[in-house]
Amino acid sequence: MPRWGDVLQMNLADGPPANDGAPAMDGRIDRGSSLPVCSRRFRVSGALLLVTLVAWLAGCEQVERPNILLITVDTLRADSLDLDSALPGASATAASRTPRLASLAAQGTVFRRATAPMSLTRPSHFSILTGRYPREHGVVNNQLALPAEAQSVSRELQRAGYATAGFVAVSLLGRGSGAEHGFEHFVAPERALEWRASRVVDAASQWLDSLEGDAPFFAWVHLFDPHQPYDPPADARAGLDADLLRRHPVLGWQQFLEIAKASGGQISFEVARHAQALYAAEVSAVDREVGRLLEKVDARFGADETVVVFTADHGECFENGVYFEHSDCLFEGGVRVPLIVRYPKEFESGKQVDDLVSNADVAPTLLQAAGLEVPAEMTVPSLRDRAAAGTREVLLQNPFYPSSVLPARRHRQVVIRRVAGESVAPFESGAPRLGLVRGDWKYLRGERGDELYAVSVDAKPEVNVAYREREARSVMGAALDAALERHPAAAIESSELNPELLQSLRALGYVE
């Protein structure tokens, strides 16, 4: 299907055109109307103009362009949400820590096996926006920016005449990161490292109020609250252990290192549990703000007329020897993310899908919902096409760390040796670990050798069975090699950190 920018080229002068470069419209149209989708181009004389135009319009498909709202939450585990309480048949007494998202899930389709290709902010967000794996778009760590020429859902929708706006909560995704490409209106922290969800939602709400008429819009709203340090707003701390709150009101790498140094390298079970409670409180605060944003959109634009996609860039690990961390974690806590799509015209309400999908599938899905052609550069299928084709695999990769980041990561593992009685897993500092999720298996290849895990919809403890499932390991290894050939890595030039990004990475705990 041609894009919304396809135009009707007409030469109103009698006789043959002087050249083949007749003036064309710029593709920007009245945002309050639908646009005929048709790839044919005409040159007609003035006498035939009216007849030709009527015939052309009659033969083209009239497409209603929905509004689009993409919400991404940084560091949000799929299992940190309670989504079942609002579904038909749920117990009347069922309570949810995330009632607004439970309501969204009941109104839309929930993809229960959504998997992020990398557990890091920039790489995974750019996969969401470009429909490509990190190895393809080239952003394999938080230091690299998305190339200016990269195709993205924001650019495609902007070309189609959508009003586009991005609202991000962390300077890491601010101007200069590449996240701003394709957005006419872009809001991000400049002086501060990050903003609370309430401030981001306020900014997005103000922009939505400024839209005139029935303008089709694409808005991306990014929230950062669950990211470490775990520091929920005051009104989200009710119910937390008062004594632990007094001793540890905030927990981040600085506090964890201090605790471990004072305890012989140990982080106690009590502190680890408190960290998860603070994290859960941040998730509840995000739920409230997402609910406020959805109320605004539904009241002004209508729930049935707006495509809403809610997802995360990655999760957070509290298990398998990886604690308070995500960038080194290819376990399900790090790569399993929530994914909810609400658009009654195409996605069934209250449906739960157990098929394996990726959050990178979001970009082509949104373009299809808008009636646009998916660019060839977007190499992953849409959610609709993945289901139709039976594609059941997702590539995984650890970040490729530059040398400036490695000392801080190694230092943590020297100081923090055990968490909740479990030894901390060794940090891989060489070539990044690669992996593939396919069907019910997850295969990883790295410095520690081959790893094979059985995965399912329900989160379960992950045990490496590569030593006994030799046939499955061999099949998955071959499948990984084939997937890497289908998705070749982009050439990446090494670059030094600029001072602003260095400061942000240091404050977020990536660099000391």
C-alpha cells in the first residue's frame, strides 16, 4: 500500500508536458479528513480533469487515519503489572497494583510473551521506533546516537501528515540522541537528568489540548520512574515497611555499594526485598499517571479512534545472580516486557496472546494501523504479520560496552559479591552475548559458552539445560546463525563520550 504522501500529479496545460517533473503537492493534507490511498499518477488535460479526478477517487481505498499514542516505560518488568483484575470473569474482590493498566488490558489485546531485543534504554527504544534490531540500527550501547538517516515510525507518520510529538523523561533520550527524529514537537529534560511521570504527562496533556479540530496525531510518551535509583514519590510509599523506609528511603548503586562495603560484600534478603518494594511503588505511580493520560485522550479524541500501544524498553533483574540491573540480563526479568494494544477496529478487546513477539514489532504495527506502507528498512514483522506467518523468534543481544564503561561495572562486582544469599553472576566484558528465543527455547552464546533455557508464558526459574538438551542446543545454535545472517550488523564507528552524555550516564549508574 502506498504511503500517505502519494500525490496526484496533474498538468493543466493543453498538449504534452514540457518535462516529466510536473509540480507535485507536498503531501501535507487536512488532518481532519481521510486520504485516498492510490499509487497511480496522472497527467490530464484541463478538459478531462474533473472526470479523471472523480474516477481516480472512486477507484482508491478511503482510509480513516487514527490517532496514535505510544507509551513506553523504562525498566518495566512484565510481571510487575497486575492485568487480570479487570478481565471478564475476574473475582470481584481481585485487587490490582496497576488498576489503570488492568483496565487498558481489558479494553485491548495483551501480548504475554513480548520480548525486548536488548535490555538497555537507547538500543531498545530505537528498536521500538525503527522496527529493527539493535545490531541493524547500530545503537548497541547508551553512548551511540541513532543515525540521522534512520527510518522511524515518527518520520513515516510525519511525512504522512500526522502531527508528531515526543515527550521523554530522561536526558539520555533527549536531543542529540536521535530520539527526536521525526517529531515536530519534542520535550525532554535538559538541565535535569530525569523527570517524574507526572511532569511528562502534564507536558503531553498540554500539547494534546493545543491540537485543533480532528487532527490525527502521533504522540510518544516515555516514562522513566521504575529505573534505578528506586525512589517512588511520597504518595506512592503507603504500605511500605516504615522501618526500612527510614533506613533506606532510596536505593541505588551508591546505597547498594555502601551497604555491601559495610557488610562484607553482602546485600541482605531484607534489603533486596525492600528494593523490590520500592520498585513496585514506582510502577504503581506510573500506573496512575498512565491512567490520567488515557483519560485525557479518551475524553477528547475517543477510545475507539485512537491506537494505544503500551510497552517497555526492557525489564529489571532481581534473580539468577543479576540484581538491581538490566543491561547484563538476558533472563526473562530483563527481556520480558509488557505489550498492550488497544484499537477495537483491529485488536480484540480482552484477548491474551501467548505467541512470541517483540517490542520492535511496534513500528510496523503502527504504520499498518495508519494505512501506510512499511518501509523495507523495518526488518521485523508487525504484530499482525508475525501472527499470520507463524514467525516465532526474537534475536537477543547484550550491549557492546565501550572501555569507558567497564571499570564501573567491574567495581560493582568486586564490592557486591552476594545478594539475598546468592552469588552475583560474573560480568561479561568481551564480545557481547548473542541469543535467540524461538518457540519454547532461549539459546545464548557468549564468554560462558552455550546456554539453553526452557521459557514459557508464565515466569519460572531459569535453569541452563544446554548440557543435557544437546539436540535442542544444536538446532537453536543453527537457528541463531541463520537469524544473524538475515539481520546483519551495521558498521559502527567508535566515538568518545561528550561531557553531557558522560554526566547523564554517570548519574544513572552506567559510568563512575
